[in-house]
Amino acid sequence: MTLTSEFSVAEGGPKVTVRFAGMSGLETYYVDGVEVLRVRRFFGGTRRFNTPGEPSREVTIEIKSFPSITVRAYVDGELRVPDLFPNLSGGGRKLNWLYWVVAYALCLLTLGAIYVICT
């Protein structure tokens, strides 16, 4: 599952494209079609990069994984897009439920492994 969203940094300014590949955790960020950042992560966090050209703008992408998935975009510290992927935060309640189930299962497996190792 790959998700893609776009927004403009300013009226008539550069266009930022955010692409998430859910199964591999690969996040790719483009400004006017040119790749500016590529990271592989499965959980939330903050990604920052500057747009090329003049004036250069600082773009911050803030990803919150729990309790619901929310991806916000800031330009020069000001909120530009409150929810880049609304289908994940609002309509994706089933997906959020799945994340909680997987997290719970991983906790149980970890506790079981610790118990086996210690006994």
C-alpha cells in the first residue's frame, strides 16, 4: 500500500509530494518532482528539509502514529496542512485498530519470551 499526497508550500510556490510505502516503511519526499529526502521508518516522528531555490522554505512533516495516524505539514513553522492523509486519521479507524492489535500481540510475545528466558 503506497499513499501519496501533495501540497503547495505557498501560493504559486513549489509543490511538495509526500509518498509513504506502508509495507516497507519507506518515506520519500519530493519538491517539484525532485527527491529531497528518503527515510525508512515505521513509527512517527519529525522530518525536516528545505526547498531549493530562493526563497528557501523549511518544510516540516510531523507524523503521529498513536492513538491515530495523523500527518501534518508545516512551512516555516506554520501549520500548512493539518492532515495530509485524512483517510488514515478519520476514515482509517479500522487501520488504527489493527495497529493496536499488532502492538498488543508484540507486547505479549515479548513478555512470553522474557518469561521463557528467565525460567
